[in-house]
Amino acid sequence: MDFNSSSSAQDAINRFQQVRRQTLALTEGLSAEDMVVQSMPDASPLKWHLAHTSWFFEHFMLQPFCENYSLYNDDYPYLFNSYYDAIGPRHARPARGLLTRPPLQDILAYRQHIEQHMVALLQRQLPQVAELLTIGLQHEMQHQELMLTDLLHLLSANPLAPAMQQQIAKPGNTQPSAPQMLSHDGGLLQIGAPATGFSYDNEKPRHSFYLQPFKLASRPVTNGEWQQFIDDGGYQNPLLWLSDGWHCCQQQNWQAPLYWRQQQQQWLSFTLQGEQPVNPAAPVCHISYYEADAYARWAGKRLPREQEWEVIAAAQPAAMADANLLEQHIWQPTSCHNQPGLQKLFGDVWEWTQSPYAPYPGFTPAQGELAEYNGKFMANQFVLRGGSCATAQQQLRSSYRNFFYPHQRWQFSGLRLAEDQ
């Protein structure tokens, strides 16, 4: 965005305020107690997310570009830095739930303080601020997704099975028919983000990649299909699993996806709408890479390569039009249907790929402190594509690369099958 007119400055202010309102809207109906507890080291309290996303704007935009700007609180950079080692020491991530002080009302006042100063900064129409604003908004939308997944994990630990919201997703009546395996000729193809428009450094540079002919399933794997995997002893058969995955499965006693439990021969799943019967027609979610890989082997298929997923998605510009994303406020996967062609390529569940999270040829990380945003995590993780029911629509594009460790399950992660042609 160019700040070359008062209207473009107002557009930037409107974008900023819309994203900030969307973050706060996710806390409606929650108590202060809901927002201070940390259920596991991988998750963070909602109060911490509210503070960290404000600290991000304060550190990367207000301090460098606002003359005589004073920190809102000298302790906040230590408390609310996430993983930016170059910036300085920080409070330990597993102990974020111990931060009962500062109280929630102080964090909400901090957010208002940051928003007032950001509006004043954006009114000055500084050209160097435009790119940082976009990164800041994308960063906050990532935390909106984390707020939902972290809250789901927290509420699932409560024996009362409390619901965040009462809206119930409509279940499918029947398991859809088997997915089509759609063919692609492969070849020498272009992968990665184009030069224009926003993208993260890990999506660049755009480059050529040769793909053998392959097939990709028309829809994700459903809960009903996953139940067949369970019933066939999928969690008890070591021949289906990678060695590390089998060790993890045994150590953690995995018997089903995260949040599933069996009651009187019926599978139930905990959701942000409380505990519900598992919908057999909806994409399976909250599974690890190890589980996805084992299922694919059981089904006689494989996980797609991230480049295969991307070339299919790039050729489907309308695939996001009816996607189930954060803005729909459903926050759980919805039913697949019997229809021709691709469905649910974007939204509902992140789809595991078999691709390690690694730099593209010619990768150059962002410069300065923001160099720590993506590049330093390029080891021991796998790429997921497509977004989920908790992902903001503005975040998604065919080149977007998400990444998690292969044992992690608390995200809305599922799978789509692939095979060689």
C-alpha cells in the first residue's frame, strides 16, 4: 500500500482497526479466568496473546517511527516478547500462565494505548510503515487462530466440557462416497509466491520445480473414514507407522484424534461448541503428521508433496469462495458432500504434506529483527497447506506455508491423500 493520499491513510487505519476488533471479538463471553490459564507449554493464555500482538506494533512500529515515544510499561517487552532472541531476554514460554499480573484490565488498556498511537502514526503517511503494517496485521491474524486453538485445548481439560459458543454446526446425514483421485500431468512448474502482493519470506523466491505425474484426492479424509482406520486396528499396528511416530503413539497412548472419546460405542469430540457426536461426513482434524502418514499407508496412498498441493490450489482461484474460515464463526470442520471436483481445498482443516519445512532455492530471510519470524524454524517440522476453520481469509493464498512439529495435534490439522500416477 502506498501512503500517497489521505484516503490511503484512512484505508490503512480501517484495516488496522478491523483486525484489532476481530481479535477482541474472539474474547466475547469469556471470563478473566478463561484468559489467564495456560493448558500446556505449546499453548498461551488469551491474555498473553492480547498483550503480545500489541507489543509487536509497539516494538516494530511505534518505537522506531514515533518521535519521543515512551514504552507503555518497561516490563512489557520482557513479559510479552515471544521468540525474538535478538531483542533481548523474555519470560519463559511454558510459564506464561503464571502471569496473573498485570491483570486483564491493564492489558486491555495497553491495547487501547497502542491503537491510539498507531492511528496517529498511520495518519502521518510514512512510506516505510506500509510493509510493516501489513506484516503486523498478518501476525495478529495468526494469533487469532492460535487464540481459538489454545482456548479449545484449555476448555477440553475442564471436566464440565464448557462451550465457548452455542452455535452448532449442522452434521452430515451420511458419509460421502469415496473421493475421486484427480490426475495432474506434472512437469516443470512454477512454485512460490509471485513478486507482487504480500507474502512471507518463506514463500519465496518463486522457482521451477519438476513434478512427476500424480493424483490428489478431491476432498480431505473424513471422520467416518478415520473411524474405519481405528476399527481396523490402525493405532495398534506398528507396520503402519514411522519409527518415531510409533514411539510417540505408544508413549502418549494415542487411540484416536485429539479431543475424541468413546462413550457407549459412540465417538464424541470436544469442540468450541462443547462435546458433540463425531460428524462422519466432516474432515478429520486434530491429528499429528505421524497419524496422517500412518493413515495414508493404511489406505494404500501417501501424503501429497507441498508442491503438488500448491499447483492444484493455484489453478483453483475460486476455491476460497465458500471456504469455512474464521469469519464464518463455526470454528469446526463442516460436512463434505458428494459433488464432482475439488472441495474444501481451503478452510476447515490444515492439510499435512510429506514435505519438510525447508528453505526454497535462493531463500533470503527477512532482514533485521524480523529475520527471526520464519527462517530460524526451518528444521524438524513439516509443511501444512490450505488453512482451517480458525484461519482468517486474508491470510490465505496458494503459496502460504504453515509448519508444525510432526507430533503436534492441537491445531485443526487433517489430511488429503495423494498417489503417483
